[in-house]
Amino acid sequence: IICAVSLSRKISAPINSIDFDTPDKAKLPKEFDPLCQRIETQNKEMEKRFKAIKASHESQDNLRQQFTANVSHELKTPLTSVSGYAELIRDGLAEGENINRFAGKIYDESQRMINLVGDIIKLSQFDEKDINVKIEPVNLLSLCHTVISGLESLAKKQEVEISLTGDNVEINGAELIIEEIIHNLVKNAIKYNKKGGRVDVSVRQCLDGIELSVADTGIGIPEEDIEHIFERFYRVDKSHSKDIGGTGLGLSIVKHGAMFHNASLSVESKLDVGTTIRVLF
């Protein structure tokens, strides 16, 4: 027993003397080399993970700050406009038809803010995973028809023709979120189209799943911008986007809706030719 205890102390003594932060510098017998190397490898892996977590947190903080700044800017513009028109009416500087015109401007800007706040709430729910929806079979072709019917007046105003083709298929998902995906894709295809243009919506069963495709004959997207279009408030053509309205959050909602359903997104676009966005469920 005494010999065993003595031998145990001799073995444990060098182990207890190891500096686990720098095991490679420990003066130990060669028999301990594998142990020291393993500790060193684990230290490097832990350091790499720590840096990755730190970078992720910094990235999220930057995104939050950028998002807050963008929201502030997007809300300040219509609020300034509303305040200006309201002040003119209050001070009696608007007369006759100008009163109705200014009231119309106030209404339009108010609707813009309501839409923006609504989109922000949707994205916040996705971020916080605070979405209580029913998962059920959804007929994708039928839902596309419903959405397109609701956008016919906008298409007529923009002089854009919409077609719907495809397979009568169902997917398991949240109908409200899928409807939002279709609505944003088709609405964008109409707004960023040309007079006399087309929007072709198709649903088809393929080997990898069920594909929703929205193709337009619009202004297209520059190649360098394609990877950014699903970012919040990202606008390819800021001047054109301002003219046609929108919150700049539609494609971000599409992205999060696709992620919610574990669906993939792909984009093909050519300037002055058109854009095709596919969602594979």
C-alpha cells in the first residue's frame, strides 16, 4: 500500500504542476507529451469558439444599432412631412383644394408609417421566435390565386399583367406566413416592373420539394446587389424605391418566412430584363 501511494504521488505530482494555459512549456517526462498536446489543442479550439461567439455578438449588436438607426430615419421622414402639412392647416395657410390635398398627404404618410410599424412587428416576432401559428396543409396554388386577386388593382395601375400556372399541390406550413411570402414577392415584381410588363407566378412539384417561382420582366437587379436584397431596409435604387413607396422590409420578411419553413431562396436577375425569385419548400 505504501509503495502504491508513493508511486501515485510521483505520477500525480507532474500533472498537478501543469500550467493548463501553456501546457507545451511544462517540463514533463515524454510520457506526458500526448496529454499536453491534447490540452493545447482543446485550448485553441476553445479560443476559436470564444472568438466566434464574441464576433457573433458584436455583429448582432451592430445589426441592432443599424436597424434602430434605419427605423428612426424611416419614421422621421414621414413624421416631418405630416407635421409640416398639419402645421399649414392649423395656421390657416391652406385654403380650398389645398386643405384636401394636404389631408391626403397626411393620410398617405400615416399609412406608410402604419405599414412600416407592421413590418417591424413581424420581423421582431421572427427575431424573438414569438410566432404562434397553426401548421396545417396549405394549397399553394390556391393561396397564390387569392394573393394575386388582391393585387390585381395594383397590377392594373402599373399596367402589368400577372399569370399563374402550376401544380395543385399542398405543403405543411403556416398559411399566414406563406401568404406573406407570396404577397411580398408578387407585389415587388409588380412595383419594380415596366409599363406593359409581366409577372409569371408558378407552383410546381420537383424532385427536391415544392417550388414557388415569381418571375418579372422588370428593371432587374445589379449583380453586386443580389446578395444584399434580403437585408433590412436595403434598397437597390433608392430614388426609384422612394417614388413607388414600400417599407424596405418586404424581402426580409420573405427571408425569415422561408427560414421558418426551412425553405431555400434563390435569385436570378439581369438588368433591364427581369428578376426571378424561387422559394423551395
